[in-house]
Amino acid sequence: MKIPKRLNIFSTMYDVVMVDKLNDVDVDGEKYLWGSILYDDCEIRIYKAKDNSARDVQTLFHEMIHAIMNKTTIEKYISEKYREDFIDVLATGLFDTLERNGLLADGHCEAKTDS
Ligand SMILES: [Zn+2]
């Protein structure tokens, strides 16, 4: 799957910025992160893994789930203590299901037949 440059999530348009250093993901440059989302700036930052595009996609899914949770009331049901683990499981499960069913490859929208 190609990482999009922009992503509309519940009518908010986020810029998706790929960065080369883990600490560039953090807006303050202090933490080493795979991804981050800046709600006020409508920006998702993702560390561009050198040889692991699957990680890029999983990180994008992780940040998308943050955005969805932020825009809905669901966030209040998941305590902050477990939130990152919860989001990681969802992102991994989403990625795994789409990957196993061939839905992440470019051009996946073509109709498939059994013949
Ligand atoms: Zn997170």
C-alpha cells in the first residue's frame, strides 16, 4: 500500500509527513517515535522505515485510529494506561487482515473471480 500524502479522517484533512529520523517524528524532537499525530496542525508524522514498508502502513493505521478515537467519544472508554496497547492491537489486526486478504496491494480494487 502506498502511504498517501493527505488523508481525510471524519472530514479532517491530515497531511501525512514521512520523516527520516525517529526523533523528527516528535514535534519537540525529544522522543524517538514511529509515528505521531498533531491534531491542531492536522498532521500525521511517520518514521520512514528503511526496508519495512509494512511498518509504515501499520504506523499509519495506528495514527488513523488515534484520529478516529479523538473525533469520537470512544476515547473516554479506554483508560490512558491501556490506550497505546489497545490501538496497537487494532492497528496490527487491521493490517494483518487486509494483508492476508490481498487488500493492501496497489490495484486491489479490481473484482476477483473464482475462475
Ligand atoms: Zn499512539
